[in-house]
Amino acid sequence: MLRARLPRRALWAAAAATAVSVSDPRDKLPIYPRPDPEILLQETPSELERQIGVARRAVTSTYLDGHARVQEMVSRWIGVEKAVEKRVKSIIAPDEPLTPGLLYVGVATLTGSIIARNRFILMRLVLPPALFFLSLNHFIPKTSHNLSAYFGSLEETYFPTFAEKHAIASAHIAMTWEMAKEKTRDSREKLSEGVVGLIGKVQEATGLKLREGLGLSQQAVAKAQVAVEQQVEVAKEVAERKVDETKAVAEKALEEVQEATK
């Protein structure tokens, strides 16, 4: 009976040892406390929250687009203001005061309107603009020249055909004006020579010293003639300069037209 029990106990002990050796070491209890496992919570938005997010992003995008367009418009407007300011400064001559000059131009234009108020329709249409341009060229000539050059550049840029015709017409008008001045000066000289010759004949026929008696008048006439000749020379120089400028513009326009037609 004892012999039968001994092998059975040995068998159980061997089985227990084998089970202990084969068991996973992770099943053993650790000596130190284990850290708590990390718990990850995943947020799942509801349908309402998702729709609110889409609407908010759309509103934000629209606002940013509108803000960008407004900034672009403001930048363009600032650019236009700077361009206008630069153009105005380039037109206005720095050595010509505008305050009295523009006042005189306005008074001259208003005077033309008052004078032509009871006249026929052509006079009412022509006289105020004519006085305006004449007074503008007289009181602020440099600014008037710069303004005319600016309008001429615009005309050449946007209306080249009209600019060509305008340049040719201006050249013809300047040439006609020069011819009229030449004829007027020749007529004045011939008239003066005729008056002097007539006085000489009267003096020879009567014996009166008319030339000596008219010496002061002749001196005054001579001074007036000198002043008139000076003004004529100045006007001639201005007209020649305008003719040269007009010819240059016409030649340039003709070259552009020829290049465009090739």
C-alpha cells in the first residue's frame, strides 16, 4: 500500500514542477506596482457640430475674400491718387503762381460770356472759349503749354489718326499766321515809307520844315515800331518753336502710321 502511494506522489510533484517551469513569466505578480494604462478618448462630433463648423469656415472664407478685395480696391485708389498727383505736379509750372492767374482766366471767360450774352448764337458759343484759351495762354503760359502737351500725348495714344490730322492742321495754321505777319510787317513798312516820302514831297513843294516839326512824333513812332518789332520777334520765336514741335509730332505720327500699315 505504501509502495503504491509513493510513485503517485512523485508523479504529482514532477507534474507541478513541469507546470511551474512551463508557465509564462508574465503571469507572475510583479514586485513593483504597475503604471495605470493610458486611456484614449476619441471625440466624435455630432451632425449639428459638423454643420456649424462648415458654416463657420464658409463665413470666414467669404470674409477673408471680401477683405482682400477691399484692400485691393484701396491700393488701386491710392495708386490712382498718386498718379493724378504726379501728373498735376508735372503739368503745373513751379515758377508760375496759379492763384492770380486762374482768377484772371475766370474773369476773362466770364467777361466773354457777359459781352456775348445779347449777341447771336455763334458769338455766344465762340467768344467765351476763345477768351478762356487766350487768357490761359497769356497769364500762365508754361502751365498752358504743359497742359497742351499732355492732351497731345493722350491724343497720340488713343486717337493717332486724329492726332496726325490735328498736327497737319496746326502746321498749316502756324504757316498761315507767319505769312500774315510777314505781309503785315511789309505793309507797315511800305506805309511808313510812303508817308515819309509824301512828307518829303510836301516839304519840297511848300518849303515848310515838316520833318523837323514831326521829329518828336517820328521818335515816338520809332519807339513804338521798335517795341512792336520786339513783340513780333518774340511771337515769331514762339510760333517757330510751335511749328517745329508740330512738325516733329506730325512726322512721328506719320512714321507710326506707316509702321502700322506695313
